[in-house]
Amino acid sequence: MGKITVTEFVSLDGVMEAPGGEDFKYPGWSFEFDRGEDGNQFKLDEALDADALLLGRITYESFAGAWPEREGEFADKFNEMPKYVVSSTLKDPDWNNTTVIDGSGDVVAAIGRLKDEFDGELQVPGSRRLAQELIENDLVDQINLMVFPVVLGTGRRLFGETSDKKPLKLKEAKTVGEGVVIQVYETA
């Protein structure tokens, strides 16, 4: 059985929209802060620990437009590992090792089956709607947050309303770089 880990860059007020430069009031806001060597190492280790990526279409298209052109250990891992993208519109993905999960069907059931059949960690970076759906349906095993010391005041947030509370257990917390906080939670 696989493990699903949601990993996000978030502001203090929970905004996760456009941390890397997309069309947004504050594009690339996370790049205004130095994560330091420890923060960069955490992100590299996190990527190397993943066995596959599970992505929503918007994040997939952003990643597929950037990572194939990059080099280095992080890029090599992203480019080589299996990728699963949930979409009702994407039919023939260009990024190698990509499988489309039909977003017009029962996504929760499909990802539940994938998790049951997959041996390893399925990592969900970005992908707000997908992450929210996975959290709502208790399919997430771990949430990794890199919290940046800024209140953006606007933008899409990771945590939306849920039908019930979702207890978590803090596994790790540490400050890196310029006041960036890494928080790792497991489901309780």
C-alpha cells in the first residue's frame, strides 16, 4: 500500500497560490525568502524520497513546462519518476512517464485504488483542488508545509472547508533560512 504526502509552500495565512511565479497578485512570493541550506536540503530529500508524483492538471502543466528543461539531481528525479495527473481535459501528456487519471470519473475511488496498488510514496505538490479532495476523503498520510513569513491577504488557500475535523500529529518542525518554518504532520 502506498503513502500519499501533500507538500506545499504556504504563507502564514495559508495561501499556496503561485509561490513560483504564476499569474497572481504576488507572483513568485516564496522566492523573496532564502530557505537556507537546510531548507533546500529538505526539499531535495523530499523529492528523492518520492516514488511518484500525483498532480492536478494545472500543476502538471506548470511542472511539465519547466522540469524537462532543467538539470540536476532534483530535476532528474522529477523527470524520471512516474507521474499521475488528474484531468478531464488532458488526453495525451508530453512529459515522460505520465499516466492520466480521468478527472470526469470517480477520482477518489481511482486514487484510492492507486494508493492500494502502489508501493511507495505518492507525492502531491501544489495541486490545491486535488489536495483538498484527498484531505476531505482521508487519503492523505502526511502533510509537509514550508511556511514563509508573510501574510499575503489574498489568494487560494490549501485548507478549505471540510465535512469533519481532520486530526494531525506533528512529526517535525524547524526553522530554516530567513524565518521559513518546515512543518511535517502525519494523520492521527
